[in-house]
Amino acid sequence: MAWQRETYKKIKQIPAEEYVLPGTALCAGCGGLEALRLAAKVLGEKVVYVNAAGCFTLLAVYPFTPFKGSWLYTTMGSAPAGAQGIRDALDVLIAKHRLPKEEDLKVVVLAGDGSTYEMALSATSAAIYRNLDFYYFCYDNEAYGNTGVQLSAATPYGAQTSTTPCSLQHPSGAVREKKDLFAIWRAHRPPYMATISPRHPLDLAEKFARAARFTGPKLFLALSACPTGWGFDPAQTTEVAKLAVETGLWPLKEAIHGEVTHT
């Protein structure tokens, strides 16, 4: 049976209320921010975001924050551990009747590809193994965007970065294949995983709604088209994201307990 949306079939069904407000210090046209804005509409206000160092460091620069929910900042390699601590604390408070169960919070890790594909991979694997109940939102711009667009394990073959420039000596740019993080997560058999794109809001919203049915680790790999790193006009972010999906460079799919469906 073909994959079908059940909750979000029309744009007007996506909540109008904003939970990630404008005015951040992120680059204009950030695809990851747009994906997060759409995701937050489904996640709602009862959320605590655990933000690994990266581009999204600039989301909440003291004393300002765009979030209606809570926000915790961690190093690049420790966001899953931070999520574990928060989840444990919430569970203890609920067990001791100091926090009503209806006031429980969703725990959402925000991390770029440098953290996700490399620095925090072991901590993430451990969190999945412990069946930690959390969402993992990776904004993948295929490079270390916050520090100068250097090569990461998510950089695809042939891409130009500041550390793999295309030149007469090395015309191909990056010479290694992009790490298949979806397959790595899938090998752990988490209950839910999906790839998403900000250019496909109904697909994105539906996947977050479906993920809410499951307890345990939930991965969202978000294409983060990056004007600063990729060299296109910020006004073209959604068009670039659209082309990435249509050309098959960023296939939209989900996996429920390891069973993959293309959406």
C-alpha cells in the first residue's frame, strides 16, 4: 500500500500558531530553521530543546530566545546525554507527583551534521540502545557550517567546502561518500525515523504526528539547504530543497521499527 498522510492532508490543517519566533541571528534563508519552525507547529509548546553546539547556537543568544518552550545548550558531543538527564529528571518528578503527567515535556535534540554524523555518534548510539524517549532533529547542511563550511562526514562526494576546494589539483572537491546515517540509525532498530524537507510541509508535519505515537528514539534528518555554504541566493532556499527531493539527492522516507517506506 502506498504511503498516505492521515493527519495533515491540507496546508490549512497545519497549526497557524508559531512556536519558533522570527528574529534569530541565523543566516538568512536557513533551510534548517524553516524545517524546525514547521516541526515546532506539531510538537507544540510543551517541549525542552537540547541544542548541541553548531549553527543553531545562534538560535537563543542570551538574553533572547525564539522558543516558547525551554532550551538547554550543550557541547557538540553531549546533546544525547543532556537529553537523557532531562528525561530522567522529568520521570522522577512525575513519579514523585511533583509534576502532573499532563505537564510532561517532549525532549528534542537539535544538532547539525557535524555533531550528528561524527562527534555525538557514540553518545547517540548509547541513547538509542537505552531506548531513550526523545526526538533527534538533525539539520543537515552537509558541512561544518558554523565554523567556516569545512568538510564533515555528511559532505557528499564532489562537493566543495573550505577544506575541500575544487582546484586544478583536486577538481572533484570532496572525495569520500556521505555517511549513511539513516542506515546507521536503522541498524539500531528505533521505533521511528524519517527524512524531511522544509519544501514539503505536509510530509514533514505528518511524520512528526506519526512519530508521537511511539515511545523511544525518533530521528528526523532535515535537509538544511544552506545559502552561506552552498553559494545560492537566500530567496532560493525552498527551490533548492525542492530540487534536492525531486532529483533523488534527498529522498523522503520513513522507517517504523526498521521497515522503510518512501513517502
